[in-house]
Amino acid sequence: MLAASAASAAPPKAFEQRCAVCHQPSGAGIAGVYPPLAGTVGSYLKVPAGRAYLIHLLLYGMNGDIKSAGISYQGWMPPAADFSDGELADALNYVMREMNGRDLSRGFKPFTAGEFKAAREAKLSPGDVHREREKVMAELAAAARDGGGAR
């Protein structure tokens, strides 16, 4: 596992201008309104579909009810596709390293601009991303029941 740093890196532009506005600069979110990023989304990488889901979430946004850290959220996350592929990769890597370091495996591969560029071809709707999230959550639950799952 990577040790979580104490938010030592400067937040990238996309994080400051888009993510932190709702999810807060600390990534703590606002209970019942905006889900936390800190200590939550790093675990999504424990299943293969989690990586693609996170990329799609930033590119296409999401709507629909979700639960995060046991709290229900109803709302809509707007897409951030107006940022460059590199800016989105930097923002997601910041969230992973600075806010989810404890959940990352030693073999964590940083997100790349190329992954975002390729994912733009998917042309998903926010509802598609919500359904993708449900699958990732089901895979995580199954992995937990089976003793920890893939890494």
C-alpha cells in the first residue's frame, strides 16, 4: 500500500476548478449532498472495471442515486470533458495519491492522458456511467465476500 500523504502536492487546475467546488478541497464532500472522494474512490481500483469507471465519470458525468460510505446521495455530477486529457489525468492522480493513498496497491499505475483520449470514443450518457458504477460496486462487494478480491 502507498502511504497517504498529507495533501502535500499542489492540487491540479481541474481539481481546483471542478472537483473541489462540490467535493471540497479536502475531498471530504458534504454529507447527503456531494459524496467524499477521500478514502473512498481508491478502493474502486481493486476491481478491473473500476479504472474505466473513474475515467468515464470525469468525462461523461453521472446522474442517479448512489451510496458512498453508507450515506445516500441524490444528484448529478456534471462532466468535466472540457478539460484536456492530461488535466483530467492529473486531477484523478491527485485524488488517488493525495486522498486515497492507503487504498492503492504498490503497483498503482497513474492514469494517463492516453486513457482519457481513448475513453472519449465511448460517448456514454450520465445514466450509462451510473449503471457502470452499480456494476463496479457489485464487483467490489463480491470481491469483499470472496476475501479481498483482485488487485
